[in-house]
Amino acid sequence: RKGRTFWEYFRQRCFCRKALCRGRVVRVPTGTLVRVVGTELVIPCNVSDYDGPSEQNFDWSFSSLGSSFVELASTWEVGFPAQLYQERLQRGEILLRRTANDAVELHIKNVQPSDQGHYKCSTPSTDATVQGNYEDTVQVKVLADSLHVGPSARPPPSLSLREGEPFELRCTAASASPLHTHLALLWELHRGPARRNVLALTHEGRFHPGLGYEQRYHSGDVRLDTVGSDAYRLSVSRALSADQGSYRCIVSEWIAEQGNWQEIQEKAVEVATVVIQPTVLRAAVPKNVSVAEGKELDLTCNITTDRADDVRPEVTWSFSRTPDSTLPGSRVLARLDRDSLVHSSPHIALSHVDARSYHLLVRDVSKENSGYYFCHVSLWAPGHNRSWHKVAEAVSSPAGVGVTWLEPDYQVYLNASKVPGFADDPTELACRVVDTKSGEANVRFTVSWYYRMNRRSDDVVTSELLAIMDGDWTLKYGERSKQRAQDGDFIFSKEHTDTFNFRIQRTTEEDRGNYYCVVSAWTKQRNNSWVKSKDVFSKPINIFWALEDSVLVVKARQPKPFFAAGNTFEMTCKVSSKNIKSPRYSVLITAEKPVGDLSSPNETKYIISLDQDSVVKLENWTDASRVDGVVLEKVREDEFRYRMYQTQVSDAGLYRCMVTAWSPVRGSLWREAATSLSNPIEIDFQTSGPIFNASVHSDTPSVIRGDLIKLFCIITVEGAALDPDDMAFDVSWFAVHSFGLDKAPVLLSSLDRKGIVTTSRRDWKSDLSLERVSVLEFLLQVHGSEDQDFGNYYCSVTPWVKSPTGSWQKETEIHSKPVFITVKMDVLNAFKYPLLIGVGLSTVIGLLSCLIGYCSSHWCCKKEVQETRRERRRLMSMEMD
């Protein structure tokens, strides 16, 4: 619209803020570039305000002093360069290297004097309006090569030195440039592919030590001096092994242009190769030395070295239990530092007869001095400002020292003063030290107890530590005996200086096995410590008793074999045992249904129990009317009597005594030894009473949700006729809420024979009611039925019949066959009210929407439309980038 390209319009709208937009600026280095003949010239050029998506094109032109510009090179036009430069471009001496979309570098290799002049970098303009500058010019001066660098001698010499000796290296550098230039010099060390800067002198006259040479430079060990007008000397007062390698002298020439320094050329020369010869150092000690206990140990360390200058040795004697001094556990005995100061303990002395012989003296040696001794030697050479550095180090081969001593002579015997003949009996072992030699006042004895399980001869069995005693009389328990020792079951004691006892208060079957003791002799050292010198093992003692199976026999009998319903049932149980120590008995009375009774097959009922402490407990006796109707008592230590008063027909079955024998363990604790079951005693009532049956009937097997469900439980009586007052019923209703009987039944409601109704709590809204309609009919009603009320319903009936004696007898529980109830949903009633509410709301919302639309269009959106004349204008030319 305004004659601008898309990119100009985009830049102005999206990037220009607060009048910061400006045109393109082509830039090259400011000032004058100075180069020497034969070096490479690099001139960068970039556009500072270019935001295009593609690469910017650049043209380079050259003008010698006083002439017009000649095309030199271009990034986009092949025929741009003049004929004069075509050949140099083809040889690659002149080339353009793009570094970015808006930057390029001009490279001229092997600069010649004819390359001196002005270089112009320009970029073609594609903008509709010109903004900024599109070219920039830089001046280049070409000087003759007037820098001369060389070593002090040719060819470069090879210096062979010893560590610690001084050396000097020289390099000559001079420049005859007509301009005012400065020289910078760097000494560089080459060791294979690695390079290190030693010391540098900058063009501003400052010294910079290389990495790792800072301390040596500040101490004066490494220096850089000038000799005359063109010589530079590198001085090292004390050569180190790290100084070995090839040394180069690198000289660069610098010039200042408008306050900025430019490096115009650089030259390097090999000066010398330095070889550091290692110092020869050896330390020798005697290989094997034997010394008697209590005597003095004298070891000599002889040093051999090829250094005869001012070096000082540092000697360290160390001790180790192994012939390898590098392993952990080595300790320093004595040390003689380079200032001839001795560091040692009171009973160890270090001295030297001459400069090459050093003696170690250990007084009053003992068994702990047996081992390997090493002589560590280090040579130190003096450095600058009273500093020292290590030039060599050596370690002698180990000197094996064996200390001979007289072992204590004694014997150890183990005997059992108490042997268990049965489980829980005590065991006591005595470990005695005999045949000890007199005059062993510096010897004390300790004991260790071990256990080994009995195995076959071909089995490998490891011993288990029970307890161990240290030289300071400290007793430590093993994992097997720790807990039992803390509980007081294991007792370790020492009655005399030569007798150690081990007692097991209650021996268990797991304690059977072999026991043995180990008596250790401890020798007193000069520092009042005790060192173990000898172990003597006793012969093992086998603790064992034969294990026989525990035998427990229970016999039940019935003193009165014939009785009728309502009478008292009595049963006695006689117990006999074998191979059980001090038994006590617990009794449990059980009842089973007789053979042929299918009401609850394979069901054993626990009635009453009496434990080993004569505590009686009712188990599963659930007849609340006869809580005191069963009694279990202990007649004698091995005889028990069970009585059941007012027996009923439902009590028929097989009764047994389950007896468990208990043995005392650890005082008040008991261990189960054996369990046995008596022979059964049967209660059988020979009666010809009525037979009861139950059935379920419903007039509404399929109902609609919310309707009433009625279920009748009808009881029929067959056989002898009964007076209605002589019979009563416990009725319970159950439901299985599934199409089959695969789920567990749920108790709904129950009515006992006394007329008390109990209803279970449910999670849905329907209610239940249970009532007795007649003597033999019971009605269950479900009010406000829900979907969850579908399923199989059945009733369970327990008849009660009054006996001639006036007591009520409980008959066998009977179950009816299930009836399936279906609950359907009334679709019309279910959707009637939601449909009416939905139609009403839709009508109201539609009318309200029409009213709002009419009002909005009439008052809010009204405006006048004025038709204006359309001018005829000439189309303007537009240019798209």
C-alpha cells in the first residue's frame, strides 16, 4: 500500500518500538589492519540489521592506494571478480567463507606487497527505500618480514641432567620493522603429544607462568631474563623429572592501531631437548632375623645412591604382619627426617653410624614383634628460597623377624557332672586345666565353649560358638546361646582359676550333641596388655538320651448306659501316659452327629473344656436355656467326668474326650507333649414321635416394584397327633439374591417359639414383617419391594415338643424348598413424570429465547445504513519481496 516490501512492513509492525528501528549497516573492522608478507589476511564483514529468512549476498572490491576499486570476489555472482584475481581465486589463495546468513569472511593467503590498499564490502539492496549504509571499507597495510627468531646453537642440543641440577636455554629474537612494534615470547615444553606453557613475556612486558609453574616462578626456581638486545634466557635452578622434554621458543610481533593491539605474525623455533636422568637409590636390610623373647632386635638399613651432591636422606622404619608393605595394617615404628630429627617410641631407637647406614633397635621384644620390617628411604634436594623437593625414593625388601618364646604347657579335660536323662533335665559341664608348669605368673587362662550337632560320620558339621572369653575376662555370647543366656537358661561361670563351668538349666531335644571347650593361654606384655599365645582343645562330650514316642491313651465309659430324654447323661474319661515327664492334662468334650444323620454331616462340635490349670471354659455351647446344663470336672489326676443335665432329642450323637498332655518347661511354661482322642459314647433316643415338614407358598411370585410380597411358611405334621399346646416352632426366613443357589443365604427375619421377632438390617428401603397366622403357618411380608428383593426365599423351622415329663425337647431343624420371587419395573410410571417435566421446561425455555431475541433485535441492534459513493481510484503498483 505504501510501496514497501512485506519484510519492511513486518519488521515495522512487529519489532519497531519507541523509534528504535533503523536501516541496514554493513560493518568491517575499524582502523587499519597490518599484516606481514607471507602471512594470512582475514577480514570479517557482517550486516548488523538483517532479518531476512535466506542468506545475504556480499561483494568484495579492492583499491590500491590512489586507484579505483576493482571487483575482487562475490558470494552469488560467478563472473563478478576481475581477470586480475581469477587465477588466485582458482588456486584458493583468495576465498570467501560464510560464517552466518548475515556474515562472511575474506581470506587472503600468502599476503603480498601488492595486497596493500583498501577493501570494500558491500551488499546488494532489495529494499524499496534505502535505509542505512550498504557498504563499508577497511585499509590494509602489508609490511616486509623483518622478524628473525633462532636458537642459541644449531642444531638444537640435547641436555642430559640429573634431577636437582640447574640448566639454561636461550633464544634470539629481533625485528627491523619500520613501524613501532612489540615482541612477545613464550617458552613451550613438548612431551609427546602433550604441550605445556612454561613461562611467557607478553607484548605489554608482563610475565605469565604456565599451569603448574606458578609456585616455581614465584619462588625464583624458573626465571626469564633478557641477555643483550635480542637474547632471551630461560633459567631453571633445580631440574625436576617433569622438566624433561623438547623446548620451543615462540615469538609473536604486535602493533598498536588506534589503541588496539594486533598480532601481525608469529614464529617458533626448537631450542633444545632436556633429558632428566633418574637418581639411583637402593635400600637393603637383612632377610631373616630370629630373636628370643625379651631380648633386643637390631636391624640395619644400608643405602646406595649415585648422588654425591647436597642431598639429605629421610629414613622411615615400618612394620607389617604381611610381606607386602602396601596393604592396610602397616604402621610406622620410627622416622629420621631430613633435618636428622628422630621420631620414635620409648622402647624403639633409630640411629645412624654414617651417612649410608641406619640402625633400628627394638628393646624387650615379644611375640607381637614377629612380622616384617621395611626401610623407606627418600632423598631430598634443596631448592630456591630454602625449599626442598624429593628427587628419589626407595623401599627395601621385607626383613622377616621371628620371635621365639616358651609356650605355656598344660592339658585340658572336660567332664559332665550332671547328665540329663530326660528333656528339661539340667546339664552341667566342667572344663579343667591340669598339668600347668609352676612359675607362669605372667600367664592367664580363658575358655571358649562350642557345640557340634550329632551327625553321621560322613556328614560335615561345623561347630557353633556358645561363648568366648577374652584376655580381659570379657565374656561374649554366640548367636546360638545369646537369648538363652540372657534368659538365664545358659550359665557360664568360673569357680576356680583352673576350672570353668557351663550349665544348662533345662535341656531340650535341640541341645543334644557334642560339647567341647578350648582353653586359651594369654601372656602379659611389657605395656601390661595380654596376647594370646596358645589354644588347647578338650575332647568332646556327647549329651544324648534316647527319644521314645510319647504314648497317651484315653478310655471313655458310660456308668448309666440306658436313659431317656430329660435325664442326665454322664461320661468318665480315664487317661494313661508313657514317656511324658510330669504330665498334666487338658480335656475337651466333643460331639458328633450319629451315623445316618444327614442334617449336619461331618460336623464336630466343641462343648466344654478344662485346661491343665483346671480352668473350665464353655466352647460352642449355645443353648442359652441350659447354660449350667453341662459340667466337666477333674475326679483324679488322670480321670475326668462329664455330665449333661436335662438331655434333649437334639443332643443325640457321639461324644468323645480329647485329651492333651502337657510337660512343664521353664517353670510356669508348658509344652504340648501328646494329644489323643477317646472312644465314642453314643446318645441315642429310641422314639416314635411326629415327623415335621416345611414348605413355602406365595400367591405373588412375580410383582411390580413397590408392591407387597407375601410368603407363607406352612408346617405339616405326620405320625402321632399332638396337642397344639405341646408344640412350638422357631422359624427363620432366608433369601439368596441370585437366579441360582450359588451365593450364601442371607437371614431376613426370625421368630422364636416365645413369639420374639428379630429382623436383620438391610441396605435398601423395603421393609419386612413376620407374623404367625395360625399354629402351623407363618407369614413373611416385604413392603415396598425393590429390585434387590428378587431371588430364592425359603424358611428354616426348628420344632419343640413337650415331653411327658413336662420338659421341652428340641427336634431336628428342617428346611423348606426355595421359591423364586421376581420384581419387575413399571416402565410407564417410571418415565411419566420425567417426560412431563422435560416437555414443560423445553416449552418455557423456547418462549423465553424468542422473547429475548425479539427485544435484542428491536432495541439493541438498530442502526441506520448510509450508502456512500464509491470512488474510482487507479490501482497502485505493488512489489512483493
